[in-house]
Amino acid sequence: MPAAKVSAAKAFDIIFIDAIKRDYLKYYLDALPLLKKGGLIIADDVIKLRGKMNDFLAHVKKDKAVYSTILEIDDGVMLIYRK
């Protein structure tokens, strides 16, 4: 469903990303408009495979629309909270 056609009532509370690591930034950019304010994106494997997703990690760190943190559990999980 195109992000432009998603109403607030149909937006998601949580989106989990665990896919091709080099494409995480694309998935993030596609997912963010689908996320409710106060919603959470969870990105998996961000410590173990960070070399394959540096563009994603740098982008999220600079994105003023979200707060983010990395939990050092298993292979690393990034929590991204939409303001």
C-alpha cells in the first residue's frame, strides 16, 4: 500500500525490519510514513552486520523525526521511536 494512501487510523504502531541488510535504509524510508506518531520501528542485527548498513545507521542518527537507541542484545536491535 503506498504510504501516501495510509490514513492515521490505518498507520502501524510497530514495524519490524529484518531483511537484506544493505537495503535497510530503503525499508526505513518506506516504513516511516506508515508509522503512527509514537510508533516504533525495530531493526534487527544492527551490531553484528553494521558494516552492511552504515548508510541506514547514519541516516537514523541524523533524522530529527525520531529518537533511536541500540540495545546490545543478541546481534543488536535498534529501537526507533517516531516523535
